[in-house]
Amino acid sequence: MYAVFYWRIGILNNQVLYAGRYYMVKNHWQIYRYGGSKLDTLPTFEVPKVVLEADLKATQPIGKGLYGVDVKEKDDKGFVYEVNDTPRIDRGVSER
């Protein structure tokens, strides 16, 4: 599913902890290329409700740990395509 960006939402104890948008590198399939990637962090209240609902629904059966959930948004729906059970949350570092 093509997207200009995807959401990375941090979930801890079934609560939204952080939100970011990873932009795809132009003419490339990855989000990261040295010198070409972009990440926006934003307040969780700016994330579309359908994205947050998809994130929480994806993690509830797993447990109350720390998760980084990747979601693409299309046609007012959130599509989960990855749940990371060991997300990196260090400043300036992301799991690539």
C-alpha cells in the first residue's frame, strides 16, 4: 500500500505514549536513506482517531508492554502493518 508517510505510535500499558510520521524517501521503497529521511514528531492529539484506534486494537491482545505500532492511513481507515515489541525510543535513534 503506497503512502507518503506512515505513523509510528508508541503504546505503553494500553495508552498512547508518542506519535511520529516517517516519510518515505522519494523514488525509494524505504523510509531511510542517509541524508534523505524525515521524521516528524507530534502531539498525540494531532493523530487521526482511526490511526490510534488501529494501534490500540493491535496491541491489546499482546499485553501491556511497550510497543511501536506502524500504521498507514487510507480512506479514513488505519492499516496496521507492523507491531514492534522492542521499539527504540532513544533520542535521535530509530530502528531501521
